[in-house]
Amino acid sequence: MQFIDLAQQQKRIRANLEKRIQAVLDHGQYIMGPEVLSLEHTLGEYVGVEHALACASGTDALLLALMAYGVGPGDVIFTTPFTFMATAEVIALLRAVPVFVDIDPVTFNMDPVQLEKAIHALRRRDSTTHPLPEGLLGEATEARGIMPVDLFGLPADYGPILALAESHDLFVIEDAAQSFGGERNGKKACGLAHIGCTSFFPAKPLGAYGDGGMCFTRDSGLQDTMLSLRIHGQGNNKYENLRIGINGRLDTLQAAILLEKFAIFPDELERRQEVAQRYREMLRAGGVRVAVPEVPPGYTSAWAQYSVLAPDAQSRETFLAALRAGGIPSAIYYPTPLHLQPAYRFLGYSSGDFPVSEDCAGRIFSLPMHPYLTREQQEQITAVLCSVKVP
Ligand SMILES: *Cc1c(COP(=O)(O)O)cnc(C)c1O
């Protein structure tokens, strides 16, 4: 059994993939070929925003978005510690300061109540009401933006987050690396904030055969800046450079592959919903001792992961051992919240600062999840989980 089965998907579209790749080999425009523009147009339309910008990875998408706002030293960006390394990494890379905000225990996404506390605590430089990286907050340090993460495919709570952003004059960048295809109140993920950033890493809901990413925005000014930043800060021609940028282009070959994969994406998304629904029913019926994921009303998850919570750290080990013994792959996203990672030691956070993230990190684990998971495989997985006796 595979944790994410990409071979089944390939079998379904292999002939068309080969045709797409062949077409690129024939026209030879490996950099910024017509497939890149076509992908931007197609995915922009799907998300429902005016502008889409293909780039080299999800990490570059986040970096380009922050750079478009001119983020640098002295700027504070609020984000969560319960996420993949890249989310806070790009903030630190620009010498800005990530200020972590704890998550909601049910959705695993940024808790707007904690966000408001963090904003006020930063204003007053008062870490008694919310943990802050005190040593890094100089006189000139100022809150600039918020970077919520749509963890495991479920969009964050953008209603209150955008309201707070508005009243405190902050921008919001949606880390939608895992949520392409998700929805909130009828609006697609990637289009839920000022800029949405997704990833086409092979294991993401829409994955390439290599690295890739995309930025989405309704703001043509931001789009123009990101277009320039993506190619060394270019101006009106190749040899005019307006600003310091990066080499952040998406390969034409990856765009061609993504176009073909996108053709079956809506169907795959449907299948993911069915797989998630079956997990929920089967696990509940079996009286399993783990908490299954909740999707709040008005939301659709893209189900990048199906993550459950064991009662405690010790019982998680028991569940994982049972899965291993049954030949079933599993994973832990994420075993260490970012504020406790060595790389972020310079922020000066300590254990206990973000109790919900720390608690989830100790109990969470993810089950196989992909559009081609069969009922029989799910029966096998749930039978193992439901047979585990924990106190
Ligand atoms: C995968 C991921 C990224 C980075 O995407 P890459 O394409 O691997 O650079 C950023 N944030 C989150 C939440 C992710 O899951």
C-alpha cells in the first residue's frame, strides 16, 4: 500500500502526458514556453482570480509574495508554528521576524483569537499576554502582515483574520501549499487573501513531476511586481533590472505535466472527498480511539493529508506500531512545531509557548490519502486502527 499513490494516477493519463512532453520537446521553449502561460490562465480561472504567476516552488511563491510587499528587516509577519518549515523560513530569509500564533485544536489552523492577542502584545511590546521574540523587537519593528496556513488542505478562518488585517493595516498571504482545490464559503483556496501561494511538489493535491508553485492575486500592482521579481527584477526588457529579484520560473515541462494532471483534478478532488467521508464513517463505526478531522460548515478540504489525533503521545506509538505491523504506511506532520526547531532558536521561544501546537505535534499522525485509495484498503486500515486498545 502507498501513502500517496502517484503510479495509479500516471497509469490513467500516461498517454496524454507523453503527448504533452513530446510537444515541449518539439517546440523547444524550455523556459517560459506557451504551457506556462496556459497553466497560469487555466489555474487563475479555476481559482477565480485575475492574476496567476507560475514559479519554481511553493517556497518561492511565498518568497515572491513577501518580496512584492517589500518585506525586510524590521518587519513582523504573524504565522503559525504548526506547519512545514518553509512557511516561516521565507520570513526569516528576508531578515523579517516571524511572530508565531497558536492554532485552533480542531482545524489545526491559525486561531484568530490568539492572532488578535499577538497583534496587541506586539503593539505594547508586552510578552506577558502573548509570547513574542522579544530580543528581536527593536524600536522600529512593525507588524506588516499575516501568513495563515491552510493546513492539510483545509482553508484557515479568513473571516476574522481579514477583519483584523483590515483594522491593523496588515496584508494577508495565504499559504495554500496544501489546499489547492479547497473552498471557504464558495470561494476557492488560493483566492482567500491578498495573495495566495500554492505548491506543485509531487505529493501535493495538484503535483508536478518536480518542483513548482504559483501565486494568485486580484491586485494587478502586486502581480506586476511579482512578474518582475520572478526573473531577476526585470523591467521592460531582458537587460533592464528594476529591483533585486530571484530566478523563480516554473519549467515549461512541469507546466505541460500540470496541464494534463489538472484535466483530471476536479474528478480526483471528488474522489478525495469520498475517501475522507469513508474514513470518517468506518473509523466512527469501528469505535476508534482517535479524533477524526472535522471540516467546519461552509468549508471544503482538499485533503492533502488525512490527519487524526491519538489520545496521547504514548498511544500514538501504539497506533503507529499496529499500522507498521499491518504493512500500512503512515506519517507524522509535524512532530516538532517550528518554535522548537533548532533553526528558529534565534527567536528565543521556549517549550510551553504554544501549547495547542505542542499538544497536537505529540499526538497527530496521518493515514494514507489519495484519490485512488479503495474501500478495501480503507477497510484494512480502519480494521487495524479499531483493533488498537488504548487506555
Ligand atoms: C509544501 C509546503 C510548502 C513549500 O512548498 P515547496 O513546493 O515544497 O517549496 C510551504 N508551505 C506548506 C504548508 C507546505 O506544505
